[in-house]
Amino acid sequence: MFRRALVALGVAGAIAAALRARGTGGVPPQSGGWRELSGPDLR
């Protein structure tokens, strides 16, 4: 049972590491984001 738990933790760690490595890198978007809205002030 102890060996099974260690294997499960190892597999979960490997999947987490793969997902984290896959999601790194890239360039953040250079356009878009927040913009002011026109209209009546509701305060």
C-alpha cells in the first residue's frame, strides 16, 4: 500500500511538472487589456 501511494504521488508530480513546463514561455499580449468606458457615472 505504501508503494502504491508513492507511485501515485510520483505520477501526479510528473504530470504537474509536464503541465508547468508546457505552459511556460511565450510573449504576453501587447494589445488589449483594460480600457475606460464612456457613459454616465453611476456613483
